Amino acid sequence: QVQLVESGGGWVQAGGSLRLSCTASGSIFSGMGWYRQAPEKQRELVATISRAGSTNYAGSVKGRFTISRDNAKNTVSLQMNSLKPEDTAVYYCNVGTVFREFWGQGTQVTVSS
């Protein structure tokens, strides 16, 4: 029923920018956000946003990344600026209903020095 489609991942040099987008269908979603997982690392929160627009960012990305959402289209986006090699990871879209969370398949972001 619920499906998530992610796009925007890719390869950039340090200092560059990428914009990730996730379109979710099949429900009304409360929280929407992005998590990431680097090799040999645990999955970590990057940023989340509520329907009302309240945002939360990991300290490592605050000031560089901006999360936004379009409730009418059920999309959440992550603008990533001033990318660093340590941002390299698989980025996963995460959306939540009142009772469940759903995950995207992940999109690779690679930042070279």
C-alpha cells in the first residue's frame, strides 16, 4: 500500500551540492525525514520534519542541509550543501503514520575529496 520513491543521489566533489527527494504514496504521513548509513556504521538520523514544518537536524549537518516537505504531494526533500567526504553514505527516506514507519530502498551519496 505505502510506497516510497527516492531520487537525487549521486557523486559530487567535496564542497558540492545534491538534492534528495522522496515521494511517498498510500497514506497521510506525520513525520518525514532522512537517515543515512555509511559502511561499517549504524544508521543515523540526518533530518526530520513534521507536517507543521518543525525540523530536527543532526549536529553534523546543521547549517549545511535543509529539509522541506510538500504535504499536498507527499514529498520530502533534503538540500545538501557544502558536502564533505564524511557525508558519504546510503541515504534512506523515512516516513511515519500514527502507527507505523516506512523506509525507502536507499540512494547512494558519494562525496570525494
